[in-house]
Amino acid sequence: MSDNQEQKAFIAITLPDGSIRSFPYGSTGLDIALSIGRKLAQDALAITFEGKALELDTPLTESGHMEILTFDSPEGKEIFWHSSSHLMAQAIEELFAGTRFGAGPAIEQGFYYDIASDHRFREEDLRAIELRMIEISKRESQINRREMSREEAIEFFKTVRNDPYKVEILEDTLKNTPVVSLYEQENFTDLCSGPHLHSTSKIKAVQLTNISTSYWRGDSSRESMQRIYGITFPSEKLLKEHTARVEEAKRRDHRKLGAELELFMLSPEIGSGLPVWLPKGAIIRNELETFLKEEQRKRGYLPVYTPHIGNIELYKRSGHYPYYSDSQFPPLTYHDENGKQEQYLLKPMNCPHHHLIYNVKLRSYRDLPIRLAEFGTVYRHEQSGELNGLVRARGFTQDDSHIYCRPDQLVDEICNAIDLTQHVFATLGFSDVQTRLSMHDPLNQEKYGGTPEVWEQAEKDVTEAANRMGINYVIGIGEASFYGPKIDFIVRDAIGRKWQLGTVQVDYVMPERFDLSYIGSDSQKHRPIVIHRAPFGSMERFIGVLIEHTAGNFPLWLAPVQAIIMPLGEEIHAYAKSIHEKLLHSGIRAELDLRNEKIGKKIREAEIGKLPYMIIIGQKELESGQLSLRRHRTGDEGLFTTDSLIDKLKKEIAAKTLIL
């Protein structure tokens, strides 16, 4: 056999562990999984080959890097759930003839499908659809990919499938795509780029969760549709675990706990998406602000304050108004006493105000870096359906900072901002943090300010800083801000959910728009570079996530009430009051419960209120001059003198100890 024939007869597959194995030409991902182990083959859902996701039964005809995807991977879940949306559509079609289908993507937790039907779906329909999905799964129906020309596909969906929504996608969205792919399972066919599972049999457990109204292509002027959400798993065990997590998430819901613990309120009389902090919530917010302000002071940040509104021309200059006009409140039009008209905007961003502060005087290269910091409230007109308590609001306060530096200082300053963000997360108990380098999409340059050369340099700087800090990161193409690349921090909370919180952004564009400059060592003007930085992101969102992360069990330094004193009888009241005063004078947030209630009831209420410490004083403690201390969720901690108790609490507060 010639070398050429030998090369064609076998391909070299590089696996994720770096090992290279030889397989016959045309081997599939399933063949390779079987060669590694039967369990892996059973769990395999699809593969990636040279970074591209493919069906498990795709023949491989060249050498390259391959990874076998299972449900444990994000890519595997996406393929599993996208295939499940097709399975749901097939079940709906079998049960409700004449249904037409819009879009059915996988989402972060499951999938949905937008459907057009004369039937109004109800909860009992979801249960019937679930049963039919499992029935189809048990048929072990093969899922087959078929390619055809766009023109053939249009004819197919006009005549065979009679689905006008797919026809519109083919004639509009895919008008420049000569060949498209369809996926078939039994008598059901859908337009899709894939990839998919090779069989419906992989889908073992189904839960359809919700029905909502949607519009075709997200346009409220188009047809109203029904959106059915669901989630599926390869085993009943995984579904049960998911259901338990959902129940735990409901228990931790920050809106529920916020009301129960009297932290914040939302009132239609004030306005949707405009949270109001109650005294206990204000204490938490103030403690967090104080914590970050002190850290910033140590690192050379300078505090500033800016107004809640600004002239619209300021935001036109920065580019925020045209770029973010859809999410801003309408301009406020004002006529002065001379009839002159001016327009103002509720502040959508703090950045432009800080740039004008920088420009208030001429700067020298010796002055840089200049680090301006503000807890500045901004306003966004979020859609009412997107509002979610504190984590998605219309008015929120950003822990904003803008660092103005020379090019030779840039990477160091990015690293310092990363270090501060990591310190914040570690202190608050977020130990599982993922990092995304959010880059621009070079194929959609009109979305961004600045030149391709500027973006190339900015993204190089961000990557260098991330590498220097030794953080693991993924690249997110198209996730950048309009003015620069970002380092986005995504934390995983106590029950495994992901939240994007802090961010560090590099900006070469705003210095040009605001004509920012400094005098260099050569006595010439130079442009500074701006770093936008917000470890919390927004105070509202961060605290909302923190409430759910801790389930309202705040560490002592953040707890609105740190200790409650419970005397056992009126004869103890005077002694209890003296202890209360000592705690307050020592800076400890303490309350005194003088109600004529049984101690058991008082303890239960303190536990429900998630108060960290309960100080119980009876006749024995009065005579010995001591206190009995009880810890929330832990129980009895023994006897203390007043001074030793204060010392204990102060040490725990200073250490910012976190007990989840």
C-alpha cells in the first residue's frame, strides 16, 4: 500500500488530554467513544471537531482535534435542549394538528418554542405534551440531517409542511444562504442548522414549566404567539435534582426574602423597577459601600459626585444616546425664562461626567494614573417584562470608577482592577468565579466606535493583563461594549446559578470623543487611556444576588441587626438595657426584646429573622454578671462577660468572616 493510501486509510485524532490515536478513515464520534469506553459511548451526545460541533454519527475524513460532548458540558446541554425543543414540537403537532412553529432555541436552563395555534394552551396540556414526548423518546426515533438548496426548502415548507414562519426565515434571514439543513424525526421535519442528538431516546425526563405570550420575531406589531418553556434530562435522577434546586431557588428568592427581612420595597406608586431601601437594607448597602470605599482609598482612588440628569448633548457626544436610545427614558424638554429650549436625560451612564471632571484642568504625565470613583445612580428604561426585583431594575447605583492612565501604565492598572474585583468576590463568599474576555465582532464593525487598529490594541492589552493575573477565561466575540473590550466576571452562587457581576473595560474611544489629554515628558499633548471598572456592577443587582447566595444569612459585618438581647423576666430588664447600651456604644448593631413572651418563641422569631446572635439573660446570668450566647443555626456558644462578648463580636466583624 502506498503512503498516500495509508494516510487515507487512517486519521489521527487528538483527544482533550493531548493523546493522539489512529482511527479508520470515516470513523464517527460514536466509534471513537466506544473505543475509549462503553460508559462514555452511552453518555456521548455529540462531538466538536476542530472547534465545530457535529453530530455523533458524522464520518470524520481528516485528522484533527476532537472532544466528545456529554450532558456535563455546556455545549452538550445546548445540543440536548435544542433537540428537545424539536421533540416538544413533534409532540405538539401530534396532539394539536395544524400548529405552526416559529423559533425554538436552547436557553441557559432548557428551551422554548414559539408556536401559532388556535388552541389556547393550559397547564393540563403541558402534562399531555410531556407524556407524548416521553412516548416518542421510547420509540427511539432517529434524528436525521438533510441538506437541500434554499429554493427547495422554501418549496418544501410551502407545500409539504405548510409552515409560513419557516418560509419567511428562508426568504429573509437566510436569503444569502444557498444550502440549508433540515432535521427529520419520524414525520416531523424542522429547519435548523444543528447539530442534534442522533436519537430521541437520549431524552429520558421532561418537565414543561411555563406558557407565555410572545411575538413573531420579537416584534410587537407582528403575530402574537404562545411560548412554551421546558427542560429535559438524560435521567429522572437529574430531573429530581433540578426540581430540588428550583425549590431551593424559590426559598432564596431575593424578592421574597427582601420583604420578609424588611430590606427593600417595590411600589407601583413610586414606579416599576425603582426599588426603595428600607432601614435594614440600607445598612447592608451602606456597609458594602464603606467596605469598597476603604479599599479604594488604600488604592489611590479619588471620590466624586455627579448629578442624576445631564444635557442630552453630553450623551450624544459620548455616543451613549444613539447607542443606548432604546433603553433610555425619553428626553426631558425644558424651556428657560427666555424661551430657549434644552433637553436633558436621566443619567444612563456615569462615564461622560467623569471625563469632564478629568478635563477640568490640564494634566501632566506625572499626575497619571488618576482614579475617579463614584457610587452613581443611573436610569435605564428596561422592558416591564424584564424587570426582576433588585437584579433587573430601572434605577440602580453603579460602583463606578474611571482610571485615566498612560499607555505604559495600562496593563498594570487593569491588573490592579482585576485584583480589587477578586478581593471583593472572595470577601463576600463568591469562590467560583468565571472570567470572560468580551471582544468585539470584527464582522460587525459599525456597532463599535474607534478603528480596527484601536480595537486590536485594546484587546491585546486586556488579554495580556488576564494572562499576567493567571486567570482562566473564555473569549466572547460580540460581547464587547461599543467603546472597548471588557473583562466580565461571572460568579456561581451557592446553588450553582451563574450571575454576571463585576466588569473591567478598556476604552480608547472616549478619550478621542472628549479630547482628553495630558502633557507628556516631551512637553507634547498625548491621549490617556480610560479603564471603566465596577467590582459590584450595581449595588442593587449585587445585593439581590448576595441575598440569594446567602439565603439571607448575612455575615456578621453585614447583618442589619447583629445581636438581640432577650431578658427572662422584668427583673432582668435594667441589666439587659445596660448591656444594650454598651453594645451600641461599641458600634455593634443590637436590639433589645422586652416583650412578655416565652423565650422559645423569641428564639424562633430570631432564627426566622436570621439574626446572627441571641443574648439570653436570666437570673443566673444576672447574679454572675455573665451572658448566655446563642448563634443562629448553630445553637449555644456558652457564657461570656459583656467585655469578652464585645471583643468576640468585634473580631468577627473586623475579619469579615463569612458563614453560609
